[in-house]
Amino acid sequence: MKRTLRNGLCLILAILCLFCCFACVKEPEGPDDSTDPTIQQTEQTPTITLAASTLQLPEESAFILSFFEADEKLGGIKSARPTSANAYLNDLILDQVQLQINSLAPSDSKAAALDVLAVYQVESTYSFEFLAYYDLSDGSRKVAPFFVSTDFTSGTILTLGNRIRLSNFENGNANEYVPAYLAEHFAGQYQADLIPAITADQRDGFYVSAGGATLVYPAGSIGNTDRLSVYIGDAAISQYRRTGTTPTEAPADLSGGDYQPAGENEKVVAMTFDDGPGGASTARLLDYLEQNNIKATFFINARNVANLENSASDQALLQRMVSLNCEVGNHSYSHPYFSKISVSDRIYQVEHNAELIEAACGVYPNLFRAPGGIFMKNQAYADDYFFIDWTVDGGSGTEDWRCKNDGDGGVHVANAYLNYIGPGSIVLMHDIYENSVSAAIIIMSNLKAQGYRFVTVSELLDLKNKVPDGTIYTSQTTSRNYMSYEQG
């Protein structure tokens, strides 16, 4: 009997143990790793190894590569990015990188890493080829390439427009040249209608090459192709360029062969006039210059003259300036303060104004004076224009534009200016005001009697023997460099 009871109890216990085992299988206490979506995604998106870790920078490079496991400035992602001794340029590069990462991001994705694939150096220019990694919501990963090009000497971010000057191509761009080039060299391998338009402010698809730039089209971006590189340089420009002088060349000889650079100790002065031409007042000034064989430099605002593009009389004034051996410069299209507009708007203000000036008088200006004298650090055209400031503008309260309604025939303004003018001065006035022109005539008559010779800005600074480098000239002997530009 006892044995039977013992056997029965054992059987019951065995059944209870078996039941508990089944219960544990049906209701697990923790998650099953084999079905954890987080772990599955981790297996599909392995850790990123940065190619930059094995990248060799050019010898004596101005940059180093900095590595971050969690880059706070890029939202905590793993990154490699270039840095240099120029903190401001570092910030500009970082701004461009952030802009590209955001603009290239696929929908429903999160940036995962930034890599540097290549560095291209031509003299002081450095172009960095980046690769942005994105993790998508479905667990897959996407990569997107882009470029950022810089000029270390001028401390600027370069655009395609200031490398190859797209306005030198017919119709103002290279959108005819590139398809023709691809048709010749890669016949049948691309779709012409998929080639994106090339713009002057393009930054994400080119790197600097000697004498030009190389456009890069990633694999598959324009049809069934591998990565394509299209070089645009001097040879291409010579076939497609427009007539006229480009800012990257030596200054145009506007003097009809009468270019006479100023001597170091010579009694010379450069009279400059902004915001015109101003119709009758400018015509009166040109009459005086012609009668007295005096040269001057005019900084033009195309829109300020009732739209130079549509004004035959204003175009004729520019043509007369050139015929009188005077010089024309660029003062922006509509005179905004550059500290208050975007980089792309600054480029438009300069380039559009230059094209209208060239169309009016046949000369592409290579002098630039910023409205209000507000030059910006990240001007994309620092390698294209000579930057011209001034020495004398009349002094506080007696600037000619402040006294445009004096009604005294310019006497008060002229006396104020004459107190400040000396050998090598760059004098700032405005030919759009009658009182200013009257004052200018008094000033020039007085200086002529003192034995001064009147020269253009190019003659004063002998710009024919210089190249644009971001220097801002304030007189024959004084200047400041790009590090003194206003921020922005």
C-alpha cells in the first residue's frame, strides 16, 4: 500500500513538473533575441569604418583631419572633417557640411556618419570629397557624396562660378558644353535630360583643378553610368567664352594704350564716383573731364540708373567713359549692404551687375567696391576682383552725399575734401548729385593748380602687374587683408 502511494505521489510530481515546463515555454519571461528588431537592424547596419583614417593629406597641408566618435557639432554622429589654423574658415566648412548633410538626407532617415574620401589640392585651394551615411527606417543604409572647396589664402568657400566663370560661356552658363562633352566621350551611356543644370553657386559637385574645375556626376546619377568626371578649364572656355575682359585676367586697358602707372612719390590722385551714371549730372562731369584731359574711375550700379539694361542714354554714358580713357568698376546691382543679404544674393549682385556693364560698354569690370564699404569675409569672388575702398570721403558730416542739397555750388563740400586729400589718395564722390559734381569740379581745378596728376585706380595701384588676392586697397600705399572683412 505504501509503495503504491509513493509511486502515485511520484507520478503526480512528475506531471506537475512537466506542466511547469510547458508553461515556461508558452509564456517566456524575457524577449527572444532572434525576433528583436533592434538586434536585427544592428546586424544589417554594421559599424562604419571611416576611410579618412587611411587618407594621406598633401605634404605641408594647411589642414589636418579631425576624428569624432560623437561629433556634437554634427548632431552626435561619427565623423571625420578637416580643420586648420583658420578658425573662421573651419566654421565656414562646417556650415557647408551641415547644409549638405541636411539637403541630401533621404526622407525618414537619420544621419549616421561623415567621412572624407579624398582631398584635391591646387596651390592654396583644397577640395574635400565627403561621404554622408544615413540610416533609413527600414534598417538599410544609404550614402551620398558631396564636395566642399576652399581657398586657404583668402579664407573663402569656393563656388563653381568663381573657378570657371560660367558667364564666359555662351548664354552665360556651361549647360551646352557639358552635354556636348558627354555626347562625344560617353556616347549612349547617359540621358541628356537628366543632367542637372550647372549654376554659379554650385558647391556640391565639383573640385578645384589646375586652371579650372572638375564636375563630378556620381554613378547612376545621369543614367546607366559609372561615376563621370568632366573637366572644364581654359581650353573649354576659349571655345565658348564671350567677348570682353574677365576679372581673372589682367585689367582691361581702358586708356587706349595710355596706361601710365603712378610713381611711388608722384603727386597723383584717383577720383572715383559711385552709384551712377546719373544722367545730366554725369554728362556734365564727363564734359569737364574731357575738356581738361582728366581720367577718373566710375563704380556703377546698374539698377540705380533706371535699369542700365534698358536705358540707351545711360549705356551711352558708359561708352563715353571708356572713350575718355576712364575706368568702370562694379558697385553691385542695386546697392544693398552685403552684411544684410545671403552669400548667393551677393554673388548675384556682383555677377549680374558686371554682365550688364559689359553689355553696355564692352568691358567686363574687374574692380569692385562694396556698398557702404562693407566687405564680407566669405565673398566667393575674392579671386576675381580687385577690392577698392577709399581714402577720402569728406569727413564726418561733410560727405558729398550728405550735402547734396546744400545749394552753394559745392563750395562747402569741396573745402572739406581738400583738407584731407594728399598724394596717393583715392577720393570717393557721387556723380548722381549735381552739388557733388560741382564740388568735384572745384576739387579737381584746385588740385590741378597744385600740380597733381589724375589717374585711374588701376594706374594708381599699378594693377596691371598684380592679381586679385582679397586685398582691400584704401590708397596707393595702404590696404587691409581678408581677415579684416566684416563677419558673414
